[in-house]
Amino acid sequence: MARDQKDEAPETDKPSLSQDSQAFIGLKLRELYDDVVAEPVPDRLLELLGKLGEDDDKSKSK
């Protein structure tokens, strides 16, 4: 059975970015996430994580 041409799009119809465009987007994403990673963790979040750790320790010692 032969495939219909409309079932399979030719390779040229697929959207794509040039390597330069991909590199630029990657650079900008790294810059954005580097800033996020460098931000300090809020004290309240550290407190909550500490409490979760205490709860885990208590449940393991039972």
C-alpha cells in the first residue's frame, strides 16, 4: 500500500533555527538561569526544609 503524500510532510517543511540562533537562545537562557541560581535561598524556605529533615529523622528512628 502506498503512502499518501499528505501523510508525511517533506523535511523542508519542518520549522528549524540556524545554529547561530540556537547558540544565541542558549546563551540568553544560561544568563537568565545563572542569575536565578545565584540568588540566595529565603530564610523561610530554609526553615521549612530543616523541619522536613527533622520529620524524616524522627520517622527513621522509630
